[in-house]
Amino acid sequence: MKYSEADIKKVDKKIVDLLKKTGKGIFLFGDTGRGKTYTLYAINKRFREIGMSSKIENWVELLLELRERTQYLRDAIKELLDTNTLMIDDLGSERQTEWSQEILYTIINIAYEREKKLFIATNLSLDEFTLRYGDRIFSRLMEMCEPYELKGKDRRIE
């Protein structure tokens, strides 16, 4: 995806204000097609323009990649967090397993310990997220991220 300066300026002003005010990451949630992925890529592009290291990963693709590196899994996760900011898109779209939950917790915990910023995008509501991943993961994420719901119509259908 390519984003121009005009695209970046279209990112919801409230999200930009949250970033400036809190210094935390953002937990974007909302129904399909509301612009969560678009927003992550626009923020990522802006971070790179100002020289801040940032990485964006699709959660399902990341899990597949990590599954292939099981022998060196902890090293692979640490490499993933060798940036200031990690953005995970489509969290909740994976087939839920105990292993995927452990991987998510490990990533969140290492990011927490290293004081990294996390940006999460999910179609799950806050309640659905808590039910799926548990209070422990949700609580840690809410300490690290400001929740923000993207509302409106499906932008892909309009």
C-alpha cells in the first residue's frame, strides 16, 4: 500500500491527538472495512518519515512465520521487537489455539519489558477480545495502548 502526505493527514485527528497526549500505542477496533489497516499503514509511514523504526505485521502471517521458526522462537520474537514500534494487524483473525495465545502473550510481554509501543488492529470488540484472549492479555494491552473504535460504514463497499 502506498500513502501520500494527504492520506496521512486524513488519519482521524483524534488518533493523532491520542498519540501525542498519551505517548502510548493504539488499540484500534471496529467492524470490517472501517479503516483499521489503512490507519496502521498511514501511521507507520509517518513514523518512518520522521526516522522512527516501525514494523507492521499481519497476525496470521506472523504466526505462520513463527511456527516455521519454532527451534529459535524466542530469538525470532526478540528480532520482531527490534524496532521502536510494532504494529499487528488483524489480531483475532487466526484460528485460536493455545500456542497462538502463548505467542501473543510472549510478544506483548517482551514489548512491555522493553517499553516498546504496540499498535493493534482487530475486528473484535473489547468484550470479544477479552473473552477470546483473557483478562491477563487484555489488561496488559490496555496499559500499553489507548483503545480507539473506528466507526462508520464499510469503506470497501461505499
